[in-house]
Amino acid sequence: MSRRRAALAFWLFVGPFAAGLLVFTYVPIGWSAYLSLFDARNTVTPTEFVGFANYADVLTDRAFLDSIGTFTVFAAAIIPTTVVLALVLALLVDRVPVARAFFRSVFFLPFACSYVVAALVWRMSLFSGLDSGVANTVLGWFGGEPQAWIGTVHPPLYWVVLVTARLWLQLGFYLILFLAALQRIPAHLYEAAWTDGASPGWQTFRHVTLPGLRGALVAVLTLNLINAYQAFDEFYNILGDSRGYPPFARPPLVYLYYTSLGSGGQDLGRGSAGAVVLALVIALATLLSGRVFRKAD
């Protein structure tokens, strides 16, 4: 009887989450894979089977390949910056003698903010391109000329806007992950290192703290990589306007949005093929990163 009650309690807790995962994740993935094999223009119930023609179209589409390049630039900027800043802030907060909970809350608070709201604040206030914008006001203090941050392509100043918006939104979350990992490192390891002659600074960090953070580093890097592939809200709401989205800096999800729901027609088959390719790329990148870190161990 106790085993039956335990099973019932298990499904009462897990059942709703498993049902939600099935309905909102696995079923859409399976349906996308199905649509990708058909000519699904303006319909979700296609009849014309085209095999892998949609995949061939996507993989030879210059716009899709450019979107992968956009992701590469974005990831190269956001991932190392996030990891370094989150780790440094976590080390500082961990050593604060008082009000540690206050600092955790302050840094984590932006993570609860809507990406759309943050993108509009960055676009309309901080980097508006007007003389009264915050960024141009600060430039003026140092004798700099006002810049059209979002519309300037040479040099591509829009990357400053995109990267800082994402950094502000997600930094607190990864700080909490590092902070939790720091608090799990046993204190006696530091005492042993100091007894062996290690200095409290770089040597202790290199030989005690960094190895203790390896699991957190893997998690932060993997989540950063996945989130960078899935970037949409800040790109769309910062760079897009009533005239549409500019031809530069289109990440994969923006490309898929315009392919599936663009004004030129709802090509759901081709958009689904791109979504499947993107999901496979994310899965492959995640597996490769995990294998690299396992070898490093």
C-alpha cells in the first residue's frame, strides 16, 4: 500500500509538468519535423510531400547562413563577457561580510524583467540616438559626438546595444549559479592550501576555487550557448521598427520568424526545416561542449 501511495504522490507532483512538457515541447517538435517534409505554405495540414527539399533550400539560403554568422558574433561577445563578469561579481558578493542577501537580490532582479520591456528601454532611452539619450549624454561629457547607435552599420555600433541589453538581463542569474557553487566548496580545502604555502589570492583561486567551480562553469557556458542561439526578443524589438527588420544582424529565430510568418507568405514547411536544423545544431553544440569539458577533467 505504501508503494502505491508513493507512486500516486510521484505522479501527482510530476504528472502536470510531464503533461506540459509533452504538449508544449515534444508535440510541437514532432509536428515541426513533420511539416518540414511537406510543402506547407499557408497551412498546417499539408498534403504535398517534398522530402528534404525544404532542408536543401534552407541550407543553401544565404540569409539563413548569415543568421548563423550573426549568432556566432553574438555568442563570441556575450558568452565570455557573461562568464567573466558573473564570476567576478559572485566572488565579490561571496566575500561581502554584511547584506549579502541584499546584493544577491539586486543583481538577480533584472532577470525577472521582461526582455521586451528591457529592449524598449535600451532602444528608446539609453541608446535612442538623440542628444538626450543616456549613452550620447555620457559621450558628450567626454567631448564625444552623438551616435546613431542602432542605425550605424559601419562601425556596427548596434552590437553595443544588443550585448549590453542581454548582459544586463541575464548576468544576475549566472551570478547566483556561481555563488551557489562557491558556497559548496569546503572551507577545509582553503585551509589545506594555505597550510601548504598557497597565497590567498591567485594561487588559491587557481588550485582550489576554479576546480570547485568546474560544474558551474560547464552549466553557465552551456546555458549561455543555448540562450544565444535562441536570441529573439532583444534583436527584434531593438532593431525592428514599423518598416520591418533591417537586413543586417538577423539571428536564426528572426530568420525563422520572417520565413514562417513574413509578409511574403507563411512558408511553414521551410520554417520548420530551419527550426529542426537549429535544434540539431544546438544539441550538437551542447554535446560537444560537454565532451570537451569531460576530457578536460
